[in-house]
Amino acid sequence: MPEPDRIQILEAALFSAREPMSIYRMRQLFGDAKPPSEGMLREALDRLAELYADRAVQLVEVAGGFRFQVSETFAPYLAHLNDDKPGRYSRATLETLAMIAYRQPVTRGEIESVRGVAVNTQIIRTLEERGWITVVGYKEVPGRPALYATTTQFLDDFGLKTLDDLPAAEGLISAPTEDLLDQLDSSNE
Amino acid sequence: MPEPDRIQILEAALFSAREPMSIYRMRQLFGDAKPPSEGMLREALDRLAELYADRAVQLVEVAGGFRFQVSETFAPYLAHLNDDKPGRYSRATLETLAMIAYRQPVTRGEIESVRGVAVNTQIIRTLEERGWITVVGYKEVPGRPALYATTTQFLDDFGLKTLDDLPAAEGLISAPTEDLLDQLDSSNE
Amino acid sequence: MSAQQVQGELPLALVDGEPLTKLPEDLYIPPDALEVILDAFEGPLDLLLYLIRRQNLDIVRIDVAEITRQYMGYIALLEAMRFELAAEYLVMAAMLAEIKSRALLPKAPSSEDDEELDPRAELIRRLLEYEKIKQSAESLDALPRIDRDFQVAQAASPDIDCHVSPPAVDLSELVVAFGELLARAQLSSAHQIEWEPLSTRQRMSEVLMKLKERAELTLADVFSVDEGRAGVVVSFLAILELVREGLCALVQAAPGSVIYIRGVADA
């Protein structure tokens, strides 16, 4: 085999990595001498993605960097093998995660006031251990409650590049509500 | 994407598997209907290996079956990534390891029932890869869950001769708790 | 009863501009569905949303009196069936009752300085907000997720030390982790379980590991002379414990013949 080229080195690194690989990490691959620029790396990554266009694995970019992943198309086949099925999350867990994702940074009390029910400690711990949420600070109110936010791993695991890629985020902005309430007020008079 | 062909299904499975995949397992991929014969699978595997002839990953047959592996050629490049400082294990990982060390042989369900949270597959994998825990059998209850125990390497790495050298956590912990309860009781009176 | 009839004369609600004067027949949840209600609903807001959506109404147009009646009926049924209701459901009932009573009072001349929140508007705001979260939770769940819908593609790495060096763990960290775990478990469990001494549990693991390599073992394979009497006791206890937990079986062909230990899977 001739001296490996840049594309192959990236390919080797991406298939060895357990986590998405950032451009910064990719540059480290080439040692200290003269690492390729970000532009050169992105060019090589584009070329690599093309090479895999017809393959069962695809090069994708998520928040934490780049990774190869097996397309969803194959999930039904892989399901035949999967002995430990990933757990499903309860609605309470998903709603708590949604609150943190869309309203971050947010306290537990704020989550509770929107959901109208107490948030179980186990839900928070499950999400923390899954690596999807983390405490980013404490709110300067009595009791100094923890402020929760989602992590890069959350974005990675949901295949997102940024929080802006979250679905239907517009619906969560308070503007429409205001409009509706205005309407309501005027109709009452 | 059109209906995936046999080669792509194998490709997807091989890239998702953490261990070499046997022909037997590969046949399971195709469900019960009419799984391809071993000859057909070997033919597809040959074809797949050809497709990766010029790539940085190669399809190889090892003792346990087939797997994709990154060619040795890239080892020096990957070694550059090595310079990172070692991270820390999460509390969840340490607690899982502690449960296995002190309560072995133990199933994942038993760990979960004490911890009160689901044990992430990744945690088990991390500890297995580290060589600290291993599956020593399967419990004869529905689902036949794996029984985990610590290894000799675990004892070596922690400088222990036997598990009896593990500090008696029960004693260490219940004492302060008792004290607290005593204090609490007396302050109530 | 009479309140319901009075209610019946008036439009119950507007559906797409059309006044709705009759209650749909299926407005009530059948009683047998009640058994799942506490699992099915994520709290009072969720239950209210369900009641509203059953009528195909806009949240902003809800008829508080009617919704209150249905909600109360629901709560009464649950209580009659001795379900333990979360306090939140009762708080919501009180809030609905308050809104309903206010609606019956003549409207006070609107004063500019009236800073008090209109409880009906407040309820609607909360319902709208909760519904958005509910929907976003659903769309979040619909996103392709790692390990559920797609897998990370990985290949075996060359056999060099190319992994990030694994974290070191101090023994004390492990002990502290276990201690915390116990402390937490004590809080949540009422009874204390007696555990075997560690040496027994280690021996249990060792026997199981040996059984992985060989289908059956003799007692001699498990007992070791140089461990002395204490070692034999530990091994014996370990085997008894394994048999008790159904993890291995003792087999003897005839009285006085060799006793074998077998893995249950192979038995």
C-alpha cells in the first residue's frame, strides 16, 4: 500500500473513534509538523462523503464533529440481531427533556410549573446519566436551584448540529400565545 | 434510497457490530422468511471486501467471524490522538463497578434495582473493555440475564489480593448515617 | 342536573364558528378506561387537554363550566374508585371551580389598574404552553436517535495503544461510590437484605467462571487444599448459594459417588 493519503487517514480515524470527531482532533492526527488547514480537511471530508454515497454507512456532521453512521434504512434488519433493545423513554422523561432542550437553562421548578406536576428525581438522573443534560449553573433566587441545559452529546445522539435544528422550535416561542391572549381579551370586552 | 441489497445489509451489520460476526448471525439478519445460504453470504462478503479494497478499513475474517478493521498502516496517525489527558469515569460508572465488585455475581437488573436508575449499556461496555468485569454466567430467570463479576485484572489494578481486601463499605457508611439519625432524634426531643 | 340543562340551552361552545348546543355522546371516558388514567395522563393539564381535544375545540375557546363539570366528574370517579390522586389534580379542581364561580358573577367594570390575572386567561396560557411542550416531546421522540434508529459505524482499531488512556480510579472512589449507593438504597428500601461475605461472592464468581470453561466440576476442582479449612467453608457456602440462586446444580449418580457441579444452562 502506498503512503496513505489525507482522505484515508481521516477515514481510518473516523472508523476508530467512538465519538464524533471534531476538526480540531482531526488536525492532531497529522502530528505537529504541518497539519492541514480546516478548509483542506473539510474538502477531504467532502470527498470522503462522496466515496460513501452508495454505501450502507454515511459520513454525517453533528454537534460534536463528524462520524460515520449506519443509515436508518437498515434498522429493521439490525433489529433481528439486537438483543438489548435500547429502552424507551416515558412521556414524563421526554417532556422533561423537551423542556430542558427548548427552554434551557431552566430550573426544575420551571419545568414543574409548565408540566403541572412534580418532576421525579429519577427522571433528572436518568437524563443526566444518559449524558443528555447537565447542570450549567445555579439560579440566584432563594434555594439557588440548579439550572439544566442539554449537552453536546444530546445533539450528537439526536443527530443534530445545533439546537436550532430541533424540530418545530417556532411553536415554542411565546409570541403566538401573546397574540391569542390579546384576541381573547378583546373578545371578552 | 432503493431497497437495500444483501451486500449493503451485511455492510450495515458489520459496521454496527462490536464483535466479529459469524455467518450464523448474518443469516439472522434476514429474518425468518428465507435467509440466504452460507454460500450466498460468502459470495456477498467477497464482493463487499472488494469494494473496500482501496479503503482505510478492510473486511477480514477472524476467529469469531467477520469484521471491518482499520489497517495497521494508520496506527502511527491514530497514535497522535493519544496525547489527551485521561478523563474521569462518571459517578454512574463507578457505582456500577462498585455494585459488581461488592455484590457479584449480579445481573444488570439487580444493579438497576439498587441504583434506582437504568444502567446504560455503554457503562457495561466501558467496564468490560477496561477488563474489570466479565460475564460469568446467565441467571435462570425469564430473559436469562447475564451475571457480571469482577476479574483478576480488577483486583490487580486496584492492588487487591482478594475481594475480601475491599474496604467494608457497609461499616463505613452506616455508621455516619446512624449518627445523623441519632442527632436528628435528639434534636427533636 | 338543572345546571346541565341550562348549559344545554346555551351554545356549549363554538366549533369552527358553529355553535355547539348538544354534548357529543362520547364525551365521557368509559369507566373501564379509568384504570389506566393515572398512567395515561401526565397530570391535570394533560387530562384537561384531553377533555378539550375530545371536543375538537380550540384551547382559547374552552367552555370552562363544561370542562369543569367533566373534570370534576372524572376526579369524583377516580376518588370513588379509591385511586390515590396526586395533589396537583385537586389543585386544578379548585382552580377550575374558582374560574367557574367568577364567570357566574357579573363582570366588574374593567379598571385599568386591575393587575390581577384573569384566571381563565391564565389557565389557557398554561394549557397552550403545556401543549407545546407535549408536542415538542413527541417530535423529539420522533427524531432518529442513536442506537434506536441508527448506529455509529465502527471498525476494529489496529492493535496499538491508540485509545485515549483510560481514567485511573482510586480504590477510595469506589468505596465512596458504593457507600453512597447503599445510603441511597437505604432511603428507598424498607428492609435490609443480608449479603454473603465478599469471599463467598468472589468464590461464586470463580465457580461460575470455571463452569464456563468446563461443563461440570467436581467438588475437588473447587476446594483447594492450601486454603485450609476456611477455604473449604467458603467454597462450600459459595456452592450452596449458587444452588439456592439457581445458578448451578449438584448432580450425583448414586449415593457415595462423585458429586458434580453443573452449570444450569447445560443441565
